[in-house]
Amino acid sequence: MKNIYLLGATGSIGTQTIEIIEKHPEEFKLKAISGYKNLDKIKEIASRFSLDLISVKDKEDAKSLEELYPYINIVYGDSGLVSLSTLNKDDENGVLINALVGMVGLRPTIEAIKINRDVLLANKETLVVGGHLIKELLEKHKVNLYPIDSEHNAIWQILQGEDTKAIKKLYITASGGSFRDLNREELKEVTLKEALNHPNWSMGSKITIDSATMMNKGFEIIEAAYLFDLDIDSVVPIIHRESIIHSMVEYIDSSISALLAIPDMRMPISYAMFYPKRKESLIKPIDFTKLSKLSFEPVDYIRYPLVKLAFEAYNLGGSARTVLNAANEAAVALFLSEKINFLEIEKIVIRAVSNHKVIEFPSLEEIYEIDLAVKKEIYGHYKN
Ligand code: NAD
Ligand code: MG
């Protein structure tokens, strides 16, 4: 029996995680959840599970829940997320699932590792900005961090029993996002509604926009370099429109292993939750008689400049990745509130990274300072 501490329970990954927990009450017990603004969803989850702790956005929301649930510990804000990830410190069966969006997930992940708690990570922004800190802590505390992101989960599955020294390349597949059939000229006219309409996956709004700009793939390249301890130039993004192959590993003998499944996040979430066992999942297998083709195209870095920028930011060193992420979080938030157009997202992120003076190994405090400063400047610029 695993005890689940779930950050981001009200989101897309969080909801699918809860579906798996509900299907397997003999394997998992949901102990604590965080939400942010969606109190109705939090109440709905609280009515179905016996929770020890709920973390919400602010004091006001916490108060309203305290009246409803006098026996549940209600916490709030960024410190509430840490209270959740470190709840019941001595719980040997405790696992943190981090399904938050954005770098707000960094500190709770770090604190969970410090109490020797294994982490199942969907929240890739955490590795983009704090990969160097997380890696060091994982080694120090002998803690496991398992990826939920489908590409990395696929590579993790493929590498079971393999000698990681024999890896030559990782192919990270990419759908190409909502605008894969448009050229840069056509991108000038696109709307928010169109951007939110992903061809293959149903996900939260931020990652859907990140997929359309392919910043998401840039983040995943950095995520892969950290998770699998590889030189970043061994990580190769490739457009695969069908999202059936979730990623591939090429070995030194030129053989290649791929992991295939229909695009449904309940597969990687299940694999990470049940690991090291494999159990039946909630998804259907591929019907090869209905698969007409699997296609592949190289990523054009002029069409998708943020993928190229991710390589550059990684090579520039530590704090360039903080800036890459912070500028992107701010730019996507501005686009989601219709304050800027689609192509301005790229401009903002590129400008922020090129204006930054790099600190090679920023501390956690420096990361938070830089994050705040970058976001403040961008929001200040687009205030009206
Ligand atoms: P989502 O927007 O659906 O959910 C995000 C969750 O985080 C919600 O519970 C929300 O309440 C919470 N949250 C947002 N801002 C917060 C803040 N400032 N403080 C505290 N809580 C906050 O996002 P999602 O699609 O579930 O994605 C979650 C993470 O998983 C992201 O890092 C994303 O890149 C990654 N991921 C998602 C998918 C997918 O299919 N959805 C696939 C791969 C990776
Ligand atoms: Mg992914």
C-alpha cells in the first residue's frame, strides 16, 4: 500500500491520478491534496477520500474549508505546498506526486527529497529550473525521482535492465502542437482558442500553449538531460504527428528501442505509481490494423525557435534556465489573458534569456529572486 501526497490534485494530471487511486483502493491511499482556485473540485475530492491535509491558494479559502472540515488540516500558499509534501515525515510508504504547473513545484519537491520521500514528477518546470539542485539532493538522500511526463516515462520503461552507458541518443517525440500545419507567417493571425485546441492530447492550458510554441519540447530536452544523465546534444527532438511512439533510445550498436501506446497520460501515471510492478491500466491497446502510418520529421529550429533556445539556455548554464522558464511562464500567462499575441511569447522569452547575466549554479534563493525579477519586469511592461 502506497500513501499518496498529491500536489495539483485539481488539474489534468491530478484528476487522472485520482482516477487510478480510486480504481485501486487496495494499492493506494490518498492522504493529502493541493488545489489552487478550484474549491468546488477540492470539496468534491474531499467528499470521496478521508484526507489528512488540504492545501489551498490563500487564507480566505483555507478559512472557508476549515469550517466544513474541522478534522482535516487545512493549509495555504507556497508554505502549504511544503506542508503537504513533507506531511507525516516518517511515513515509509509515502510517495509525493507532483502535478503542479510551473516552478512553484520546485520547493515542495526539494523538501520531500530532504525527508527521503520518493517523488513521481509531472511538474517538469521543477527540473528545468532546479535540475542541478535536485540531482545533488537525490544522490545525497538516496531518493528516487520517477518521471510521469510521457516521453521520459517511456525512456525510463525502455531502459529497464539496460546498461545506460550504451545509450547513444534519446529521441524525444513531439506532436508539433496545435499549429504544426501553419508557417510562421500564418502564426501572426492565430487565436487563443485555436492555440488551446491540441490535436492529440487533452491537457492543462499552460502546457497546451507550451506545446504549440514547442517550448514544452525544449523543457523536455533539458528534463531528459537531467533525468538520464546525458550530454544535451545526445537528446534529439523529432516530430511524430501520431503521438504513438512516446520516445526512443538508440544504443551504441545502432539498435533502437521505442515505447508505443495510445496518447493517454493514464498509462505513464499508472506505470510510475505501480512501479516496480506492472498492472492493467485504464487505457486501450493500439489496434495496429487501424494505424495507417507512423511519420517522422526533423524539428525546424527556425519554425520553432524556442526549442533551439532551450539548448542554448542549457549550455549557457544554471540561471539561464530559470530565466527561460520564468519568461515563458509570464508570457504564456499574458497570452492566456489575451494581453499579447501568440508570436510575442517567443519574443519575450528570447529577449529575457539574451539580456540575462548567467550564474552557473544558482542557489534556491537565487533561483526564486531571478524568477521574481524576470516575471516582474515582463508583467510591468505589459501592465496596461
Ligand atoms: P493543470 O493546469 O491542469 O493543473 C495544474 C495544477 O496546479 C492544478 O491543480 C492547479 O490548481 C495547480 N496550480 C496552478 N498554479 C498554482 C500555484 N501558483 N500554486 C499552487 N498550485 C497551483 O496542469 P496539468 O496539465 O495537469 O500539468 C501539470 C504538470 O504536468 C505541468 O508541469 C505539465 O507540464 C506536466 N505535464 C502534463 C501533462 C498533461 O497531459 N496534462 C503531460 C505531461 C506533463
Ligand atoms: Mg511530454
